[in-house]
Amino acid sequence: MSLHQRQQQKPQVGDPNPPSPHPPSPLLPHAFSTFTKPLLLLLSLLLLSLLFFRFQAHYNFSSAQSPLARWRDYTLSEAATFVAQNGTVILCAVSYPYLPFLNNWLISVARQRHHDQVLVVAEDYATLYAVNERWPGHAVLVPPVPDTQTAHKFGSQGFFNFTLRRPRHLLQILDLGYNVMYNDVDMVWLGDPFPYLVGTHDVYFTDDMAAVKPLDHPHGLPPPGKKGRPYICSCMIYLRPTRGAKFLLKKWIEEMQEQPWSKKQKANDQPAFNWALNKTVSQVDMYLLPQAAFPTGGLYFKNKTWVRETKGMHVIIHNNYIIGFEKKIKRFREYGLWLADDYSHESPLGKI
């Protein structure tokens, strides 16, 4: 190459587009694209992850700050599905003043390893939140909510309004296809009641009479008493999702509607339950549970001879035949059945 040719290839001063000594390779744009696409994808994923965790943290914080937002739309159907085991739900209905009794009862149920089946129908928002905060999913509120901010005395209108809802709750559970055991929470389990639910009857219940029955007493509905109806306790009931059980509950609801509370006639749910039993006995398969295993409080707490003779047979003790919140606790303590003081760690709710 001549000197003239080499001079012509040199860049001229002020040339806006001097020739590159190393022309760009046609492979560089492809390599840059191959490198940047995964990097951009990774950055996008990181950004999405950060946004997700911020949303989750905000949701958890909001839920913790506002229990109403979390549980107010929780339905009976969802709750029953959550707790049911072997097709069975154990149901109780509780207002806030009775949380200590709920805890005492739960300890005894937990000792028989059936507490996971328990569903608490909360009769006020305070109970709904208190239970679900400690034991998520085990309490549900079924509207409308009655006035249950006080411990209603037996025989009061508030007590009637409270118990009026009981057969409706039970019927809803049966309509969902589950067996249901109902307990009042002034009870204590000393054994497992399920082995006593023999056969395939529609409904199982206990006698509320304090008179001693023979150990091999009949298991049919007892004959009517002086008032024209039997005296069965409405506080311990087991029902199967049969046509007969549903028919009985509907009749119970009708009887309560026909006998509303008044100052003169201080009604409660139990007479209506007994009238319903009496009127459906030919259409419903009923079973009276053994008295020795399921004694009424009028027998267990008042007949020491009978208690001694039937020792080891008792399964569920009912603290009835006494009126008053403090009186019930005092009697439980006297008989060593108030567990909430020393064994709260055995309850799924802990110490209340």
C-alpha cells in the first residue's frame, strides 16, 4: 500500500463519523439480549415477591387488629366442616359471661380427646373473638344476635331468648348432614360418652328426674308425669341427620313459638322439648341413655349413697338443680369438678 493510500485511511480532523478501527461484531447485540432478558425476569420476580410479602404482612396486621373483619362472615357450614370428625359435631352455645364454664367443660372434653370436634356457637361478638383468637375456627356467630351481655338467670326472658335458638342451631347442623351432640357447658365429662350411643336411633337424651332407676331401666321415652309430659333434659342431646330427628326439632321449634315467655308464664326450652317428644314418640326413634352414666344434678349432687353404689359408671355430670353462676362454681369446686383453676393448660383456650 502506498503512502498516499495510507494517508487517505487516517481520520480527518473534525470528521463527525470517523471509521472504527474495530467494526462491531454482528454477535454482540444477540449476546447482550441473551444476558439481559433473564436479568430483567429475575428483577421482576423479586419485585413481585416484595409486593406480595408487603400485602401479606398488611393483611395479617389488619386481621390481628380487626377480628370482626376475619370472623364476621364465617358461616355455620364452614365451621361445621372445619370441626367435624367421623361425621359428628359437638355443639355448645355460649355467651361471654359463661366463658369460664366453657373452659371447664372443654378441659374435661379434651381429656377424652374429643375437643377437636367442638364447635362453639357464640351468642355475642365478644365470645366469637375471644374463642377464635385462642382457638381459630372453633367459634361461629349465627345471626341475629340476642342480648347476651349478662349471665341470664334461669326463668328470665333473656334465658328464654337464649335457649330459643338451640333447636335451630341443631337443625342447621343436621341439614348439613352431620350427627350432632349438644351439651350445656355446666357439664363435666368423666368418660367418653360415644360408646353409649348404641344402635342407630334418631335421638338420644337423658332423664332429668332425680328418682333412682334400676341399672337395667328401659331406654324408651318415659311415661308422662303430672303435667302430661315427660321430664327429659334438653341439655344433653345426640341426634343423627335423619328424617325423624329433623321432624322432632321442627316440632320443638313450634312448641316454643306457641309457648312464648311472659311475666306470668316464665317459659324455657325444656318443657317445649318434652311436649315435642311426647307428640312425636310414634314417629321418632328415641333412646333414653343410662341413668348411671348420665345422672341429673338432682341425683348426683344429692344422693351420696347412689353415687357410691354407682362409682366408676359416671360419664357426664350435669350441674343443674341449682340456680346461679357462683353457686354452680362453688358446687363444682366442692366435688372436685371445677378444673379451670388448676388445669387450664389442658384447655385449647388456655387460662381465661
